[in-house]
Amino acid sequence: MREWFLNLSLREKQTVTFGTIIVFGFLIYALLWLPLNKSVIEMRNSIQQNQELLAWMQSADKKITALEKTHITAKQNVAGSLLSTTQNTIKASEFTKNITELKQADKNSVKLSLANVEFDNLADWLTKSWKNQGLNVSQMSVKAAETPGLVSASITFIQ
């Protein structure tokens, strides 16, 4: 190869040298610069997405902390037994006529069965009971009734 190059005229040597430099420059650009540049762009996008996720998570953490404080306060305000608290909560709701069973399951839990209640109202009532009275649902089964929107539910509360 060297002998071939030395036998070339000056103009041919310059052309081959210039072409070789161009080819190596292109190879460096294609094999090193483009992949590195692509990685930098992907990392910048990833950083931005992670910063947005972090901001959302911090906001959610503040909300969760506030809910936990509310829940702890509500739990501390519960007076009497779990059964009486559950009875008082039901009396204040629209579900009194829908109760099929309310009993103390054991010393730390109460079982409540309801028939033909509106699902949305049940979900709202459970949320309010949790926030205001500290009633926690440990088990729940819900079965759709024949009428759309109505359900039968069996709920076990713990305190």
C-alpha cells in the first residue's frame, strides 16, 4: 500500500490524503459524535420528565400527609366502641333502611351488610366515615343489584 502511494503523482497523493481525511472525519462524526449527541438529547428529555414526576410526587406527598393528619385527628376523636361509632354513622346517613346485618365480628371489627344502596352514595359515605370517624374498611364485597346503580355490600370495619 505504501509503495503504491509513493508511486502516485503529487496531485494524486494530495487527493488521496484529502479523501482519507474526509472519510475519517465522517467516520468519527457518524460513529462517535451522533450517538453521543443522541444520548445527550435523550438524557435531557429524561431529566425534564423526571423533574415533572418529582414535582407531582412532592405535591401528592403533601396531600397524603394532610390526609394522614386528618385521619389521625379523626381517629383520636372517636368516642365509644367501634360498634356504637358505626351505628351513629349509619343513623346520620341514608342507609338505615338498607341494613340487613350489623354485628360485632370481634373486639376490633364490625360487620355491616347493606342491600340495594346506590354505589356512588356508598362510596361517598365510606370516605366521609373514614375521614370523620376514623372507620377503616378491612374487607368489602360489593355485588350489583338488578337495578343499575344499586348494589348490595358487605363491609368489615376496623378501628
